[in-house]
Amino acid sequence: MSILNSKIPEGPLAEKWSKHKGAIKVVSPANKRKLEIIVVGTGLGGASAAASLAELGYKVKAFCYQDSPRRAHSIAAQGGINAAKNYQNDNDSVHRLFYDTIKGGDYRSREANVYRLAEVSPNIIDQCVAQGVPFGREYGGLLDNRSFGGVLVSRTFYARGQTGQQLLIGAYQALNRQIAKGAVEMYSRHEMLDVVKIDGKARGIIARDLVTGKIKRFGAHAVVVATGGYGNVFFLSTNAMGSNGSAAWQCYKHGAFMSNPCFVQIHPTCIPVHGDQQSKLTLMSESLRNDGRVWVPKKKEDAVKLQKGEIGPNDIKDEDRDFYLERRYPSYGNLVPRDVASRAAKERCDEGFGVNGEGKAVFLDFKYSIERLGKKVIEARYGNLFQMYEKITDVDPYKEPMMIYPAIHYTMGGTWVDYNLMTTVPGLYAIGEANFSDHGANRLGASALMQGLADGYFILPYTIGDYLADEIMVPKIDTNKPEFEAAEKAVTGRIEILFNIKGKKTVDYFHKKLGQIMWDNVGMARNAEGLKIAIAEIKKIREEFWSDVKVPGELNNLNPELEKAGRVADFIDIGELMARDALDRNESCGGHFREESATEEGEAKRNDELFTYVSCWEFKGERKEPELHKEPLKFENIKLSQRSYK
Amino acid sequence: MSKFLMTSIGRKFLMSITGLFLVMFIGVHLTINLLLIVDNSGELFNQGAEFMATNPLIKIMEPILGLGFMIHIFWSFFLEYKNWKARPVKYAAKNMGASSSWASRNMLVLGALVLVFLVMHIIDFFWVIKFNPHTMPKTAEGLEDTYTLVASLFKESIVYGLFYILGGVLLGIHLSHGFWSAFQTLGLNNKNWLKRLQFVGKLYAIVIAVGFSIIPLYFMLGLYK
Amino acid sequence: MADKILKKLNIKVWRQNRASEKGKFENYTIENISTGSSFLEMMDILNNELIEKGIDPIAFDHDCREGICGTCSLYINGRPHGPDTEVTTCQLHMRKFKAGETITIEPWRARAFPVIKDLIVDRSAFDKILQAGGFVSVNTGGVPDANTIPVAYDDAEEAMDAAACIGCGACVAACKNSSAMLFVSAKVSHLAKLPQGRVEAKSRARNMIAKMDELGFGGCTNTGACEAECPKSISIVNIARLNREYLVARMSE
């Protein structure tokens, strides 16, 4: 246990952060100029951190695999960003946001971290407005708010259905300003392939220039990983095609612990899979559940006819429709949290009531709200989402219900960090979705954006100083050191091995196969037997991958297949760790549902006695079993209770 | 200032200013020309021509107008050349009609055709009136009879008439884009005025095209009789 | 509604191994594509077939596949983002094509967007333009409360309309002059419409236009093709605003 020092400050919850800030070390401006920091990833966390650190005077190198930092997948977030501003005078407060987040996360996150998140949340909104983020406003000119699932107040700020885009553009603008000043060196189309440690401290990275294929060394006094989540382990997800877990995985291999990897959020409202040619799932905003009613047919024969395409949804009478969320959860109805809604949809489809050709979809019907409010109101609220749905499916949701199905969306688990956001490797930090810290076993809507920006703007720029203050005597990192030499050699070696397998099967073949195993066994419902099968199957995939994958193209040229191959190789390993973690956690909490731990009605049942901890996995070598450490979770300000949405 | 005119917006600024200036000239020109068909005696038109030839303000404007024409024409080639250079490798399959009007994409072509017409037009009338007044027909009072000069040309040759109609139409098409485009370039546009300016521009283009076409038609069809 | 199968499609696509090498069109055929597939899924399938045949797959840019990141490009049958309106290529679906059709796929063509490989072009010129002034010069921290300055509803909406730009480059690709004016005007408008951005409006317009010209984009001749092909329908009214901001900035020098 001693390895894990979460460095949570003593004292009352509300004073921890300010006390901590007062206690940690600060680097003088003259010394900041001499210190270099690498930031990998330019989403909300990475871009905001890189910009803020550069403003402070540090020399920053920022990396992204995309062609521009503006394209990081934070951009796809739709609904909004939470902040305890209490602008609506509805009795919101830092404490209420803190409480909602802990409860929403099913009591598997750290109190101190979550409280700090809630505490800095108002600053984020101020900062974004100052940058020119065009948040939605009321006619009086002040900021408007929305309400979101699992919450009783209106605290969500939004920019139409493109909040993530606008916040990212804000951070990207700040980053651009620093790039123009020369304070940030930007490396687009560069992928981090390894972290370099010298004397136990993170001192740089090895990255591949994705255009030329050149392997390059970059040194720094600290390395920040802001590379998002690993949801693409499942092949089909709402993540971008390039989103990957490789940077975090390299950190893991160098001693950064991986925490709660099995905590994955499955979003209930995505456009269902069609056929076998699909590459990606599209999310439809959670806000749709405010006015749409979810249903499947009551009678199985109707479902069968729907599946065969013999009848349409409008042929089924109201009395033959099963509004199963309203039936099962009368008080929350269609607005139950994401994990609950997802499981309920799966349950109906598993029972044979699915409504598309594959039997894996449920209806989200706007007929009733159109009757009640009129088409115009619905159009004003969801016009752009309806348009997007029609473009993709060729179905007009004003006339026919949407078809939706759950899909992998976000990973709450990630690299373990202490209160300073530092991993178990000194000088190596993880922020945003890449770390595990704030969302427990389930993330509330509109909280991912909040966390990314909180980490990047207001937490890391302070806490990193505590570490760097002791590094001021360290000269500019020399990338000719043997550690860099060795790391580069290892990276080049791995790429060459992959490239020279010259097998028969494409990278996508393995990725799809892995995804299927993960979805079937480490998806919405998990059990010990399935998880053991998954671990065994993944091992087989690994063997097959490393002996039969085919990577075309050239090493020293732009080569998307080579990029994918490296990422899939890591996904295989991550998938196995996820299954292991899920197997260890024999309780149901948040997005993690173990069939062995359910109430009689099939609802999730937490086991606080045995599992009130953060699982922290330590790498013990390739193809060796990792070691599990546990960080116990202490709840001093909140009483644990079983979630109920009935 | 010269630096400003070399910027992408500066280049267009010059085109807009000169263009709008020419738009005004064309309006005055058409108004006077329409006197050709208002008064068959030719007296009104001749008076108009006399006024244009002797009024000091017009005298001052004449070289400025000439300069406006020159700048608008020469600058357009420069501007198009710069724009053309911005795409060294062209597309193999283009479907530009899906997104923009033919006129808007072919302002240089239209302008060049109008220029051909303009040269002919200058040789036919302006040159004669300005530099060879002795060859002009005279009225009973011995004044220069511009009316007869114009009218006889259209009466005698159908080809001439058709050529002038074509010139008017080409000019109209040029203006159908040019008019509102000039306002847009000068920044004199917003979401409310976009449609209005485009409408006024089209209307003006039609007036110009029809206006200049009915004059030769009037004589070709013998309506003066 | 029901998906059909397109038996056969002819794909004529630009292949260019790297910037320094010459490129040319290659023809491929692909069979049994569902009309419910997206255009990029069709490309994935084609690429997997090419890999199996030992041919280097076609490189193309793509990432989020939900029309917001702006990574995907492709000039398809003579139009950026292909034959549909208000979509990016990743949202374009195969139901817009007919069986037996020849689909011509080219990269964005512009001096400022050189080809990197096949259909991938270098759009870093857009980043450079924004680095020249597409920001509000505030540091993190020390800013006033978000509600200190009220912003008129309509102004905020107009700013948002402009800020919806995804930086895909379709405007440049569509423009006969390869002009980046719609892109630049979207950023200038977004910030000029808000009091926070208004402060630097003049220098922003001046610096961004200077950078745009320097990078080799053409000028605007108001054809409106950019707006028509913009997946986010950014209005050319923004270009008028940019012109105004720029002219005022230059006049006041």
C-alpha cells in the first residue's frame, strides 16, 4: 500500500484545495523559463494545460496525432459543461455539485478530488467567456443554463449542441496565442510511442512523425499525458477513429499504475449498428431523452415483424407499446442515468424485443411531445440533431421514432494520479479522461468537459510547480542520453517487428474481433465466466495478431495502417487488463454491472464492504500477470447509499 | 496605400470602387440613350449629347471615367491571375455549378467580352464624335447630329443591332453578379441586406440589359416610323 | 428507407505516394456496398480489399466520423464533401450514389494545401492564420465573472453561427480562387461579435488577412460557392463583416 500516496491534504473538505495550494512549492519566473514540459494530446485537458503552462513561462512542447490541435475528440461533446455558479438561484452550490458527482459516480471516486473539481468549476465558465466562447444566453444578455440527467438543478452551460467544440476552440485559441509567441512548440501529426525515464523520473518521449515516419526524441523536465480514453478497445464506439490508449499504456508499462480500467460508460442513445460494414457509432445527445419516450413492442410477434421489416413502428398501437423505462422507473422515467438506461435497453433486446433487423435497437419516440408541444418547439430544441439523424439513417424522426442503442462512450478508468495529478512515475502527469480521478464508476452528463478544463486551466498549472520546484537545477534534458537511445531503439524495434510480420489478416480484422469479445463479455453485463473467457480469448488474439497481422505501406512514409497496428496491439493488452479488473470487482457499481451482484429485480447492487477502493494495476512485464494494489476510498463527508431511481 | 491595394482585399476594393463608379456611369449613359426612342425627331437626344459634350463637370469626369475603365479592366486581369495561381493543380472533375452561378465564376470572361464590345462601341461612336466630328452628319441647324449617327447605324445593319443587343445582355449578366458583389467587398452588407442587395443587383442588371437592348430593337423593328 | 445493395461502383481516385512524387488517377471497382454505409465506410472496405490484394491502401484524413472534427475532406464528383448539402464526407452516405456509377475522388486542391499523400493534404495553413490573431489575448485566471458583461442574445447567436466553423477547408476547396476568406471571416466574426473579442478586432482582421495572403490563398470574388459547400452553412455575410473590419483597420492606420 505504501507505494500509493494520494497526497490528499488534511483538514476539512472545503479547505483542502486552498490549504494545499498554499503549501505546495512555486517556481520563480526566471526558473520557469528554463524548465520544459511536454504535453501529449490537445483536447480540452491538453490544450488548456499547454496554454496555461506556457502563459506561466514554462517552455512547452505540445503533441497531437491529428493534423491540427483543434481536432481532438473533445470537440465532439454535445450537451454542455457543468459549473456550480448558481446563476439560476436554484440553490446550487459547490457542495451540491460535489455531492451529485460522487453519487452519480456510485461512490467510487475520491471525495477530495471531486470537491476540488466542483470548487474550480465556476472559474472555468469565467475563463471561457473571457476567451470568447459563445455560450447560450438569455434575452437579457446573461448566460443560460440547461438541466441534465441525475441532477435537480440547472447548472449546465452550453453552446447549442456543440459545447465541446466551442470550449475546445477556446482552449485552442489560447494555445495558438502561445504558439505564435513561441512559448509552445506545436507538433501536429506526431504520435507519442514511448515515455523516457531517467533515474526513475519522466524526462521525455519518443514520438513518430506521422508524415515522414521518422522516430524522434523529445526531452523535458516533466511529461503530461492528456490523451483521452481507451473506449476504442471495443472497435465500435462514439470515440474518434484515432482515439487510442497507447500513450497511457506506454506510461503503464513504465510504472504508472492503471486504475479502475473496467469502468466504462455506455451511452444509451446512439444510432444502432447497421450490418457489418460499420466503422463508428454516432451519439445522439442525452438531451433528447427530455422529450422522447423510449419503447419497444409489448408483443413479441410485433417485434419479430419489425425485425423482418414487415411493419413499421407507427403500425403498433399505443396500448401495444412497452415504455419500459417509465414502467420500471416511474419517478425518473426516461431520464434515468446513462448506465441504467443502457442496461434496460439491453435487457429488452436480449429478451427478443429489439426493433431493427439485428434486433438490437429500441425506439425513441417524439410523437407524443410533438402532439403536446407542436413540431415547431421540437424543431427549435432538437432541429440539428434530427437533421443529423436523417442524414445518417434516411429516416425522418418527425414522422417515425428514432432507433437507438447503447454504445461505448467514455472511460472513467485510467492512469492513477495523486491529488497533484501526478502518476506513480515522478514527473509524469495524467489529466482529463486519461486519468481515473473524478468520475468514479459512472460519469454524469456535462462533467467530462468540466474535468478536462479544470485539470488543464486550474489544477495542473499549480500542482506541477510543486514537482518542478525541485528540478530547477536540472539542465535542459539531453536526448542523446542512453535512456533515449534505448527507448528509441525499442520503439523502432517494435515497429519493425509489426511491419515485418507480413501476415494475412488486416489490422481491422483483429480490432473487430477484439471488439466483439469485449462487447460480449466486458460490455454492459459481465460475469466471472464470461470474463475468464474474454481473458483467454484475448490472449489468443494477441498470439494471432503478432504472428499474422499484415501491415502494408512503407515505414518511412505516412502509413495509417501502421499507426492502427500499434494502437490495436495496445488495445489487446488494455482489453485484457479491463477484463481482469472487471473480474476482480465482483460488485455492480455505475457502468460496471456484474450479474452476480444484482438485486432480485435485476438492479445493480454495490458491495461497499469489499469494494470501496480504487483498483491500481502495476505492470509486471510483457505477458505477465499484473499486480493489483488498492487505494481505499474514505468517505468522510458523504454517507454511502444504494442508488435508486424508482 | 499601394501595399494595401496589393492585399487580397485591397485588390478587390479597387475593383469594387471602380465597378460602382462604372455602374453609375452606365446608369447615366442609359438614361441619355433612352432619349433616342423617346423623341423621334432626335432633338432631345442631340441636346443630351451636346450637354454631355460641353458640361464642365462631365468634362472633368471624362478622364476619370476613362481611368476607371482602365483600372477596372487591367486590375481584373491581375486579380484573376493571382487567384488562378492559388490552385496550381486543377480538379479533374468539377461540378461548380452546384454551388455558384456561372456569372459569378466568369466575371473575367464576361468582362472581356464586354470589353470587345466596348472597343467596337468606341470606334463606332465615341471616336467619331470626339476626334472626327467633321465626318458626322449635321442637323438642319448645322449642329452635330448624333441621333442620326446612332439611328442610321442600327437602321442599316441587323448585325450591328444584334451585336449591340448582345453587348447589353453581357453587361447585364456581368452586373447581375458585380453589383451586389461590390457592396459585399466594401463590407456594406449584412444578413438583412444580403438578399436585398442581390435583388437590387439583379433588377439593375435586367434594366441595363433590357434598356440597352430595346434601343437597337426599336430601330431594327422600325418602331420609329 | 430500407438499405439497398449497390452491386458495383467504379472508383477513380488520386494516388500520390508522397508530396515530392508525382501523382495520378487509379481506377478500382468495388462491389456490394450497402446504401446505408457511409462514404468513408465504403473507403474502409475498399482499403481492406486493396490490402488483401497487396496494394497500398488509399490514405485519407478522417477522425470523429460524426461531422464535427473537420478532419475528413475529399473532393467527390466535383464537390467538396460530395453530392449532399450540409454534411461532411463522413456523414455522406452511399444512398447518394447509383450502382455502376464512377465516383471521382480528389484531394482538396490549393497552393496553400499541398498534398501529403493520396487524398491527404496539409491544412496547417489554417492553424497559421489563426495563430496570427484568431484569439482573445487573455491569460488563464484573473478574468471577471462570466456574467459581468451582458451580451445581446442576437450577437451571441451570430457569434455562435460563425464559431460553428470546423476548419475542414471545404470553402477553400470549393472556391475557384482557393480563397480562405470564409474561414478567416468566420473567426473574425465570431470574435468581433462578442465584447471580449471586440477589443482586438482591428488588429485581428489585419494580421489574419496578411497571413492568409502570405500563405498563398486566393482572393474572394463573392461566388458564394464556399457557403453553399460549407458543411456548417457558414454565411458569406461574415465575409462582408471581415471586409468591413479590415477596411476600417487599414483606413485608421
